[in-house]
Amino acid sequence: MKAALLLCCLPGLIFAPCFSSPEAPSDRPAQTAASAPPTPASVWHNTMVDGVNYLPLEDVRSFYKLLPLPRRDGGEQAARAAVGNAETELIFGPGERELRICGLRWELSHPLKEAPNGDLLISRLDVTSIIEPILRPTYISGRKLIRTVVLDAGHGGHDSGIITPKVREADTTLIIARKLATELRKRGLHVLLTREQNQYLSAQQRVDIANKESDALFLSLHLNTGRSDTSGIETYTLTPTRPGNKCDAASTALATALQASLLRHSKAKDGGCHHAHYSILSSIQCPAALVELGYATHEEESAKLATDDYHSTLSMALADGITAFAARMNPEAILQAIPKAPPPVATPKEVKAAQKKKADAPPTRRKKSSRNSARRKEVRERSSRRRRR
């Protein structure tokens, strides 16, 4: 169950984007786009739509040195646009707030728009708070070495969270948090748990534990609830349109690393990365994310969430994601490729069809190398000349 929402509206914007004006993005080449054209966008063509600042996709593509790609099938309809290269791929749509980066789904803060000339427009906020920190995590302002991990097992005490015949949220999150803490300590990280037993803590008490640390990241673990046919893992960071977490860019990089690792290990459905006004994230002064580890209301997923093996799988996935993020936040680190999400898991029917196709395929004959054939012919001719002598 998700943490309580912060309902008050606060003015202003507190987050640390890598650029704060149209001319500010560095002209240094993006290291993730070595195969793209060499010319960066020297001018950002800002367009105001419904009071929101937008940038054309062409400016984004040029700055990050990406190439136009054929539109991919996004489900019911084709994606609106796609750009990328051998290492990076951005697919916009088909939903008006949908973006996939290297296979991971992100929900945009503002809907995609279309310029009068037909160009796709992306909000400048989404460029600075999602695209920039994912493509260039080592350009994040103020990044520093992560030595401490604060793990928050959601709920506890009289607040049990969601309860189903198979799982009790407060218990499940604590089990996974303990396993994760053990693994992270093996990797040399200092770990603090907001609770180590079945006790109630307010959101502010949990936040205070994290804010006492100067070199930490914060991770809150929860289970989700919804329709019985809804499943998947979702990761949340604070909505950047409100004041609060000064580390929004770093939190985006953290969420990306966690979601990619969770999907790779668990083979669960990608529920996407989202922004939300969660009170537990609103006053955290370090990179922070809230992960919904699965839907307790989905029969199959709930059954998995009740097993020790799956607890271990999730804790190992989270440990790998945290380790990858910490490596990118090291000020001395070079830019690393963003891990791609795993391909969709094949259904048993698809696996059986692929096996049958492979079994029915005629055996392939190994082609002889023309170079080796010429070499053998030359050797035979030399031997023949020696015999004639």
C-alpha cells in the first residue's frame, strides 16, 4: 500500500537539474551517444503551451547526439516518435505521458504536445528531471559518494498495511529489508533500518533518521494494491514540480537503477517509474525512492511475495540496483551505460513454438572459408611441384 499523500500545495521548485536555462546544457559530448551526429543543439527553441515550457524533440535529439529511429509498436498503437543509437533508445508514446528509456517505462510530468509544424514537443521539466539524469548520471549536480543506505520497511505496529490471505505488508517489507541490509553490509555499505521489528513510526520519524546522514540514500519498501488482474513492480520519486527533495535528479537515477535491476532479477511486469507527492519523500534531503514490490491483490504475485525464495530474489535485485547507483554517484566515476530492461518473458506457448521451429529447421552446413580453401589449394600445388622435382 502506498504511503500517505502530501496534499498541501507549496509554491516554487527545488531540484537540481543539470541545466537551468535553454543555453545552459554543457557542450561536452554526451558519452552515451558516441555513434550519433557530432553537432549539439546550440539553441533551445522554447515553446510555451498551456503555461508549460516545452522543447522540440529535434533539440533533444541533437543535444544528446541521438538518431531518429523507426517508430516501434507501443501496444494498441505505434509510438509517436523514437530516437537513439546503439546504447540508448528513447521511445515516446503511444500514451501522451509515456516514455521508454532503454526499455524502462517512465510516466512524464506533462503530456507530449505537437507543434504547428508537426514536431513532437517534450516539457522542459521532463527533459531536466528524467531524460538528463538518466542519460548522463555523472553530470548530476552535487553528486557525492554514497556510503550509507537507509532502508524503510513500510508500515508496522498498528499500521499493518495491506493484508491478504497470503501476505501482510508490514511483515513482508521487514523481511525483505532485513535480507537487503545483510547483503549491502557484505558489500561494504553502512545500513540503517528505520524499524527492525513490528513497530509503528510516523513518516517524519523515518525521514529524520535519513536526514541525520550526510552520505546516504533512502529507500522505502511497500506492497501495492489494485484490481485483481493488475501486477508488476513500480518505483516512485517525488514530483519535481513541488518543493521538497533537493536531490530530484539523483533520485531519478536511483529509481532507474532500482527498476532495471528488479525487472532483470524478478521477471515481473514493468509497472513503470512514476512521480508522486508522497509525504515520506517530500522532506528527504538525500536521493530517495519508494518501491512497490508487487501487487498483493494479484493472486500469482501475492503467492510469490509469500515465499522466502522471492524475498531473496527481490533483496538481491535491490542490492544490485543500489550498488550500480552508488557507483554512478561516485564523483570519480566515468559514465556507465544505463542497463537495459530485460525483454518480455516468453509465454510457455511461445517457448514451445520456438523449440518446435528449431527442431523442424533443416541442419545448417558449415560454410568453408574461401581463404582456408585457397590456402589448402596452395599447399597441394607446392607438394605436387616437389614431387615432380
